[in-house]
Amino acid sequence: MKKRVGIFVDVQNIYYTCRQAYQRQFNYRALMQQLEGDQDIEISVAFAYAIASQDNGQRKFQDALRHLGFQVKLKPYITRSDGSAKGDWDVGITIDIMEYSQDLDDIYLLSGDGDFTLLLGHIKHKHNIKTHVVSVPSLTAKSLLDTVDTHLPITLESSLLN
């Protein structure tokens, strides 16, 4: 029986950490090919959480994610009156992982954000789900790495960068 897998991508986190660490972009196609190539895996859900933009390049990127099988969820980029900005998907990702976890055997979270440590620990222990994080090692919270079953590092040597 194939393992039912859910993929949840914090697009902003992956974009900025890959850019900061390697000045490169993440290769979503390579990730999907790697997972789809595993005969024991069936991708049940794949979500990419991004910021809505009028930028043509961003729209093309989001269309490419859809073509790869991701459901792209967008939220507006909010600029506060004090000039600070917010475009955070942490709560949305958490809700979706909680919602879908009962139907999954494995969860792949693409983010190095330590805010997800409690969530993945809870999912792992309460629902007996294997948890995997895909992230840039040097920019990933130690608490997150200590919590998950496996870490798929994004490195220059991996096939996960363009």
C-alpha cells in the first residue's frame, strides 16, 4: 500500500533562505520528480502558500507551481500604517496540516521556520505521521530539526536548486 503524502510549502521562506544561502532558486520540479519517482508514495495533497502579486513574474511562477500539481494559496501583502509589512502564512499552513493530517501517512513541510516545531511534534505523536522538513540547513531552526523524522537539506550539492 502506498504512503499518502502531503506537501506544504512556505514559498516565502524557501525563496528567501535559498537566495540568502546560495543566491539560487529552489527547484520545485526536482522535488516533485523525486517524490513522484518513489513507487511507495502517492501525493495526496500539495499546497504552496504565497503572497498575491501583480508582478507578471510572480504570476508565471505561481502558474508553474500549479502545472506541477500544487494548489497555490494566495494572501495579500499587507503594509501597515507604520510602514512595516506582513505576508505570513504560518496560521494557514498550520490549519491545513491539521485538517489534512488524518488522511496522510507522511507530511513534507518546506520551511525552516521554528514556529512549526510544536505543530510537527503534535502531528507526529498524536497522529503517528512521519514528518519531513525540506530546508536550508544553516537557516533552519534547531528545534524543528530535532522534532522531525527526517530533514532533506537544500544544499548546493543537492538537485533541489536551480
